Amino acid sequence: MEALYLLIPLSIIVVFIALWVFFTASDGGQFDDLVGPGLRVLQDDDTTPPAPQKPQTTQRE
């Protein structure tokens, strides 16, 4: 029974710390976009860049 006198206040303190960490992360923008980065990984860029143009030289005779 004496252990409950220690565990109940300790668990309440842990809950308040967890809530503080969650709201601090939420205010800092940690949870703004959960879907976007996962979808950007799936987008594959298959296009190849165009070949560089060679400068045309004019030959004089």
C-alpha cells in the first residue's frame, strides 16, 4: 500500500511531462505534414535531361 503513495504521484508527473513534450513538438511544427514526405519517396523522376547542344562552328574556305 505504501508503494501506491509513491507510484500515483510519479505516474501523474510522467503524464504531465509526456503532455508537455507532445504539445511542445506540436507547436514546433513536428506534426504538420505526415503524408507528404512518404508520397515524395514514391515519386520517381524517370525523365532524362536533354543532351547539351554542341556549338556549331562555321568553316570558312
